[in-house]
Amino acid sequence: MVLILTTNLFKKRENSSFINPNIKYKYYEQHYKNIKIESGGYLIHEENINKGKRISKFSPNLYSNINLNIKPK
């Protein structure tokens, strides 16, 4: 299955683990026509192992088929 998104994803923040300095958490927000989608985006759990990076967890919460009629006031 292929998910085609008509939205943009922007990096929100990146945190290092307090317990293990070799782990980073990267958070991305989903936007549609420059409007942030509430709770849309994903989290990546990245580990540095032997001078290489590995994604050990990926938690998506992506929305598709967004139908908004956006008109400025």
C-alpha cells in the first residue's frame, strides 16, 4: 500500500534521551496548505550504533484525504 500525501512535514524538535545519550527522538509535524494538522505527524526513535544511525521505532500519525476549503477572512 502506498500513501500519497498532499501535505508537508516539518521538523518540530529533536531531543536526546536522558537515559541513553546514543538515542535521539525526532518529531515532525504535518501541515496542509501551511496550516498545522492537530496531532498529525510522526516520531522517529534513532540510535547511534558503531558510528552509524539506525531507526528503531517509527510512530506515524498521518492524515490523508484532507478536504478543506480555505478562504481568508
